[in-house]
Amino acid sequence: MKVAFTSDNIAGASDSVFKAMMEAAQGDAMPYGNDDGTAQVTRMLSELFECEVDAFLVSTGTAANVLSISALTPPWGSVLCHSESHLLNDECTAPEFYTNGARFVGISGADAKMDPDQLKKLVSQKIGDVHSCQPSVVSLSQVTEVGSVYSLDEIRAISDVAKTAGLPVHMDGARFANALLALGCTPAEMTWKAGVDIVSFGATKNGVMAAEAIVVFKQSLENKGISSEQVAKELGYRRKRGGHLHSKMRLLSSQMIAYLTDDLWRTNATHANAMMALLQEGLKAVPGVKINTPAQANMLFCTLPLPMIDHLQAEGFGFYGGRWEEGVIRLVTSFRTPKEGVEAFIKSARQFATK
């Protein structure tokens, strides 16, 4: 059985999500988020995160990230993130566009995780100097771009630096559920309890058709002297200005409701993570395969001999390669990755290596 490991974006949506959309499409409802379903999403997210939140639904992860950050930084600010982060490398110029020109500054750190010591140096440089952009937001990716996951202690270390500098913390949670299950903690523990103020709550990669949520932790912002009311007000206008205030918002809300109902988000991410664990364990035993950064969730980077890569692709397996160092490939599992496909990939790699 041949299977693609190119991305978790290749999988469609869960059946219950489509069913919920079909039901929401019946009858009439108030537009632009003034429907009962959208209000229900905010209540469900408040329950999930164990605190009062403001929630803004959008249809893409890019919008969730850049709108979140745009409400927290002035145009002359700098957004501090890892040098390999999605924000810095894979959002075209949407971050600069939506923030009206704020600078995004890459910070080094092993396994695509920011080094708190490096962050500490940058947040204190040239403060108040009119000739320099001013540190304004810290953003971290969970899961990171290489498949690693920030531990709770690592999140707190980043957040503590930001708090000392009076900066809000944003989390790019495109693979939020995968990271959460890898850590075995609660959504609250991985976010506001660890010092995160706003999160892009990803759902599209994990079984939703097109719905992401910007989640604002109101009390967390207030504790830093930042008006959560003002941030919410700005997000409302910025979402509209950015073209993401959907007129039939109930169709986005219905997706998110289905995602949060009966732990669908947890079930889907559990399968994706389990398939990656199976894939990684199998590849470890294949001669010639090097695991670059051990996968903690559902994404793995590894190095294969070039002939093995050619063989696997000729066999019909899909994955990204050639974008990084020679021989480096990326493998991603999803909520629909079949176990048989994972086993077939491992078998094919092993057969090539031992022939």
C-alpha cells in the first residue's frame, strides 16, 4: 500500500465536521458571527482552556498568526521568533503586510526552539532608541518546524523573559493538539498557565475543513498591563480589514464545534502521533537512515541515502525532499494516515537497504 507523508494538509476533513456543516447550512442565521454557533464556540474554548477567552474564527492558519500578532505590535516593533519558524520563512510577506511593516527577527536555538538566553539579549537592546525597532511580541511554534515540542518548562522560560520585558507571548498552534498530546498536559497548562497570552488554535491540519481560532487569554494579558478589551477590539477591526470576517460565519463555527465535541481533536491527533511513533521506530532500524531531530508529535526530519529516496519515490511514496540539505526529507502523518501505509514504507526502505 502506497501512502503520502508530504503533509497533514493532504488529509481531508472528518466526517462529523462535514455533517455539522451540512446541518448548519440549513435554515437561516444571523451573519458575521452574530449567530448562536459562534457564541457557542467561545463558550467551548473557554471551557477547554479553563478561563475566560475572546475567540475570533478565521479560515487559514496564516490569518490566525498574522492577525494575532498585528494586534500586539506597532509598525515600528519587532516580533521575536525562531530563525526557522513558519512566521519567518513560510508566510510570504503576510506578517509584514498585516503588521504594517513590523520586523520579524529570528533567534537561534537547538531543535528550532528559541534559546531563552539569546531572547534575553534581544529584548533589552536599544530600548527607547528611536533609531531602532522596538521589541514588541514573542512568538513560538508548537509543534516546531522540525517536529520538536517545547516542554512546559521551556515555554515558561521563554514566557518569563517576555514577562520581564513586558512583552506579550503568541503561540503558533498549527499543530496544537499534536503537541498537547505529546506533552500529556491540559490546554491551560500549555498556554496561559505557562505565560502564553494569545494562541492560534489550529484545527485544519487535524480534521477540520477550513477553520482556525485566535484565542485571547484575557486575564493573562491584563496581568501584563495590556488591555484585553483593546486587543479584542483591534482584532475585530483587523479581521474585517484583512478579509476574514466571514458573512456565513456559522459554517466555520459548525466545524469548530464538531472538532471540540466528543474529543474529536484528541482522537485525531492521537492517531497522527501514533502513526509517527510507529514510523520513526521502524526507520531507526533501517541501515543508512539517520533521524535528524527525534519526532515528538507527527513530523519527522531524517536523512536517507539518495538512492533510497529515489527508490521510495519510484515505489509511489510521497514526501518532501530537496528543500533542505542533500538527502534530508520530511515525513508528516495525519489523522488519516493508514497503519498499513506506514508499515509498507518501512518495509520498502528496509528491503532497499538490505538488498
